[in-house]
Amino acid sequence: MNIYDTITADQIEDGDQIAVSNSEGVPDYLENVRVEDLGAVIMVSGDSDNTGDRVTYMLSPDAYVDLWAV
């Protein structure tokens, strides 16, 4: 996976491929991302390349995430 940009959570768009750190600090690479701006938090869900499951993260709007591609 190639990281090609770093953005804040409030810039994530539906369909982006992003990497976020899970609770252990390990990068979790998400595909088919859906994002919902709840004001104080950004709710991001996507298919995890780490677990194979659909996961959800609650991020602060100014949290950094990486955009990736193969």
C-alpha cells in the first residue's frame, strides 16, 4: 500500500481509502469508506484490510488520516 497524502478527518470523502490507527496504535487500512459528519466527531466506517470486517471509527474533525492506494 502506498500512502500518497495525509488529510484531516473533516476532509474524508465517501469512497476514500484511508488508514487510521486502531486502539493498539496499529494502522487499519479501510476501503469503501462511508463518512458522516456529526459535528463534534466524524464517524467513518469501512471494510478493514486488517480484519476483513466492516469497522467504524469515531474521529475528531482535526485527526489526521492517510490516504492510500495500491
